[in-house]
Amino acid sequence: MKASRILTCVVAAATVLMISLVGYGGSGAGNPIAHAASRPYAGQTVSALIAYPSPPASALQQFTKATGIKVKWTNVDWDSLQTKITAAMSAHVYFADVTDVDWSRVGQYHILKWFVPLNKYFSPGSLRSDMPQLSAFTVSGELVGMPFDSSYMVTTINTRDFARAGIKTMPKNFAQYNADLHKLQRSHVNAHPLGIPLAAQEGLSTYWYEVTGALGGQVLSSSLKPQFTSPRSAGYRALAWIVNAYKSGLVPKANIDMSDTDEMQSEMAHNKVSTLFSDYAGQISTIYDVPGTSTVVGQVHYVPTPGQSGTGPNLDNPDGIGIPTTAHHVGAAVEFIRWFTNPRNQARWAGYNGPKNVIVGFPLPSRVSSLNMLVRARKAAQGQELATLLKTRSRPVFPNGPPPNYAAFSAAVNTSIHQAALGSISVSQAIQRIAAAVHS
């Protein structure tokens, strides 16, 4: 669930040739080509537990050929993976050599010392301009994980559906967006035009954050105080809008137990909904425009997020990758992270070499240089627009970083909204429960 600045480098022709052959590029401390050539970890197997499907088998085979390191990749859904990490590290047992380090968990992982500090393997100072979200994975100077995507939340629209409903201009503000939803429904273009993932999972929490930002507010202040308890506040109105959208039928009934991933891959990609207010940047290239897995190729477009009185913000949501302190093969894991996050491969995962090398659901590269490669090659749908949104509208969910008890806070958010949508509690009770989680 996650961007980019300019990387300028002069590389010897032999190195360029090596990169083109094995897809193995520089990413920080030391020369990864030299490491690969010496093959110090040949014969080891890295266990990667990641909330994304595996890169293409051919790419993993190239990594093994270059380093001698085999990769056992296991795809676990994001929410289950967070539970797995917590259970394994609380018990101090081995479960993987590399795994997710989400932006929202960095503070906790730093305090608990669950992940190997990466500063001696990568140089944050030299990477920062090319990895603008690197700071989200750094606490008190310690690099807890490396960003491996640059997700931020965006609004996507099926322009074909909007045109069929007689909507000639894209919504410029939230009120117009809401009116367009009802027009789609009334015109019978789509009986349930809006996608919201209402399962009690992280995707619902981030959806609420994005709607809150669009309505001109933020969830927590810089001192971590609730900003959503007043009925006039943006957070309160955002939660009420989400619940009412479901109860009024704008959102499909099946969405009450649907995750964000399923919503994108099974609903938006197959025209069961016409728009996602809070989607992830890059999904057009890696989901909606991929033939064979989508029936809406060429129909979905990004639009500036409709805000209270104009364009709203796009909130950051990057994923990272790190090494648990219980890992068996730290050195091999570092080599794998170097390979997985190098500029060329980051571009490949997002569609630089076409659909065959795409990691399904991968949003945008963590590196500016990789995004620039996609833009120049015209391989990122609306790539220039995405770059502009990133530079001008992207911002953190929490101004001073997520609260230390973020996991408990997010659980209170998504379970409360889920229950309010079901009708088990009222919107006011949902707000009270979330506020209680902050105070506790």
C-alpha cells in the first residue's frame, strides 16, 4: 500500500551492461555489482514474506544467477502479515529474512527493536533525493526499513461510465463528486457506482483519512489530539459520508466484508463500480490497464482529488521492506533488498517492460529516477499527472508521524466504521470509540 526525485549518476559502460543483463543496480552503501560478482552468500535461501504477489519468476531467476541466492517468496495479505509479524517478533522466533515495514508501524518497530537497522548497509543521505519517502522509515536517525513503493492515495474514475451518464466534466469538488455518484445511479449506468472497502482492515482506515483530508481536515493534530469529534469537523462528516454511502446503496452491499485489494482487482477492474475516491497511485498501469485481469483497459483515469472547495490533498501510504532481528540470513537479505529496490527493477515492477514484468497491485516506484524512466518511456498511465500530484499535493497522514499505538488506533477506526455501516452502532458512537482509542 505507496514517488520520486531526480537521480543523476554517471556509470561506467561495463556497469550499465551488467545492469541491463541482470537487472541489478546501485542503491546505497557499496557496489551491489561487486557484491554480486563475489557471490558471498551463494547457496543461501532468503525467505521473503511480503504483502504483494511475487515478481516474475524470470526476474527472481536473474537475481539468483547474479548472486547465487535463492528466494522463497510468500504473499500474505497485508492485515494478516501485520499479525504474523507481531506474533513472531513478540515470541522472538524466526519467520522470515525480509518482510514488510509499513509506514504506520515504523515507530513501534523502532521502539521494540524488532528490525535490523539498515544504516550500515544503505546511505540515507545519498538516497534521500531519489527516495523522498525515506524519512517515513527513519526514526532518530535509524533506518528501520527501505521504501519499496511510493504509494499515495488518489481518486480514480471510469470516464466511460461518467460519459454514459451524461457527465461531461470531471468533478472539481466534493459536492460535485457526490452529485455525480447519484447521477450514475439514477441513469442506471451503475446501480452501485462507488467503491469503499468496508472490511474491518487497514484499507478502510486509510479511506477515512483521505476523505477527511479532502473535506479540509486532519484526523489528529501535531500533538496527537483528536480532530474529528465535532459533528462539524471534517473527520466526523467523512465518517458519516462513508456510512451513508453504504446504507443508501451507492456502495455495493458485498463491500461490507471487502478489502481494498479485492475492491480494486475484482470490482473496479471489472466495472462493478465506477469510481474509487481513495485508490492507490499507480494502479491503472498495474491493474486496470493489464489485459487478461481487467475489463476496463483504457477507461480508468486519475483525477485531482475533489476537495471541499477545489483540489484536496493526496495522503501518503508507502510500504517498506526490512530485516527482522530474528532473520537467519541478514547478508543475503541485504543483497535482496538492494536488488528489489534498485532503480531499474522498481521501474520494471510498475510496467516499464510491459505487463509481463509487472507485480500485480504495485503502485509507483519508491525512486524518482524510476518514475522518470516510466514517464519518459510513456509506460505509466498519466505518469506526468502522477508526478505533479506527488510534488504538489502529496502529504503525510499525520503531520509529526503516526502515533506510537497506531495499530490499536487503526483497529478502532476500521472496526468502528465497519460496525456503523452494518448499523450495529451509530455514527456518533463510532466517533466516540475512535476518540477513546486515542485517549487510551
